[in-house]
Amino acid sequence: MAGTSIRAAFKKVFLAGLFVSVPAIITILAIRVFFLFVDGLLGPLYLKILGFDVPGLGFISAIVLIFVIGVISTNVFGKKIIRFLERIFMSIPVFKGFYTAVKHLFDAFSPENKSVSFKKFVIIEYPRIGLFAFGFLTKECTMIAEKTGEETCLRAVYVPTNNLYLGEIVLVKDSNMFYTDIPIEDGMKIILSGGIAAPSIIKEVK
């Protein structure tokens, strides 16, 4: 009995440590991969200029560059420059489609861009009756029948299928959608956690 209780206690403590350690380790590894990737973009340039490698210099330069671009894009003159560069990008046939898709996707996750960002975190009956899925309300549109002129109000809902950045667009009627009281930021946490972060009680609001 004593041996069994010791093994049970060891197993309990070990599992507790495992569940605490694994998320931290994965986070550290993800940061390391991101660091090496960004540092590798500008690192070779500094190696060529300086003649020796300075670990982290490329990463720091990338962070500073992103900050400078952010400063530029938040003033009137900078916005004109950004729009000018975007017009150049949009004139390149292959680059145009890719750039537009990526930009719209990132704009959707940006709380600063109210016109194209996610509106609400919702629940829809999908992919079939009896099954429900979390999604983000993106846009409202109206479908008009050509023969009868009948109008149907639809809601475009983005349903993530692989973390956040891959998913499907589902058009649903307003009556088939449940508006939740969950903020967009918390909704993202729920998706990234595989539903673990979902509250035990979800209130339907309008």
C-alpha cells in the first residue's frame, strides 16, 4: 500500500511539473526559432560589413526597423509613403494577390483597424446540424435572388481550422448564429488553446 501511494504521489507531482514545464518549453523554443529566423535575415549583411559575426545584432536591427516603420506609418507623411509603396506592390501581378490576402488577414487581427477587424466572437452550427464551432464575425452582406428579388441577410464568419491563420469562411443566417459575450482577444486564446481556455458558461448576447 505504501509503495502504491508513493507511486501515485510521484505520478501526480511529475504530471503537475510536466504540464507546467511543457508550455514554457514550447514558448521558449518558439521564441528561439523566431529569434534565429529574424537574426538570420540581417545577420549575413552585418557579417559582410563588419567581417565578424555578432549574435543578436540582426534581430535587434529588425526590431528597431519594425519600430521605425511603425512610427512612420502613424503620421500623415508616412501614411502617404506606405500608400505609395502599396500601389507599387499592387501593380505586380503575382505579388498583388499574395500581398492583398496577407494584408487583409493581418488587418483582421488588428484592433486598430476597426473597418476590417473581427466584429464579434460567435458560435455557429457547423459543419452540420448538431455540431457547433467557434468563429469570428467579419462582415454582413445581403444576397438578392435574381428572379424574385428576395433578399437574404447573411453573416460572414471566419472559422479557424488550424490555430488562427488558416480557416474557412462560412455564410450563415443571423438566426443560426449565437453572439457570445466573449471579447475577441479571449476568443483568440480559446482557439489557440484548443478550447481549453473556453469559459464553462457562455452567455448569448445581441
